[in-house]
Amino acid sequence: MTRSTKEVFESHKEAIEKNNNEQLAADYAEDAILLTVDGSFVGKEAILDGFFRAMNSQYPDAKITFEKVAIEGDVCLLQWSAEASNATVPHGVAVFIIQDGLIQRQGEWFKIVPKES
């Protein structure tokens, strides 16, 4: 049975909260695309290595807050923020296209504000 958009998003949220890269990987299609204004990551491994692991290495203690979620059909819209010892993300937005029980496409926009040392 294929997971619903909501089920995939809930799994993705849990994976991020637990910093579980195996669970993150299981939520993406092999040919998934994650698009940011700074570039794109094509394929599950590029998304994990180039986006999630890179963010975790720069902001290892980041705590993400999932603020609002809207789901309609195969589209999920997320408003989020984050706090780390060296930076804050006051505003972040993600859009997911989830089909066949996997994240096929994801768009991310966020603003990182470095903290003064």
C-alpha cells in the first residue's frame, strides 16, 4: 500500500527531528529533485549529502520548528523556522510534491541569520 502525502510528510518530519538519515533517504524517490535559490540537488544521494548533511555539519545543534503545514492532494506546503548556536532561521518555506508514496520534488526557501560571536 502506498503512503499518503500526509504519511510521507509525517515520516519526513520525524526523520528531521531525530536526525535520522536512513529514514530521510527512505522518503525520497531515487530521482527526486530538491531546488533552492542557490542551486539544485538531483537524486536521493545528492539531496542527503549536498543538502541535509551539509546543513547538519554547519549547524549541528539546529532545532527545527514545524510551524504550519497545508496538504492538498500530492502537494504539501510547510512553514518552518530553526535555531542553532551559531545562526537562526526566522523564516523557512518548503513545498513538496509527493507521489507514489515518495517525495518526488521539493522546493526550499529560507533565510539564515548568523549570530554574533
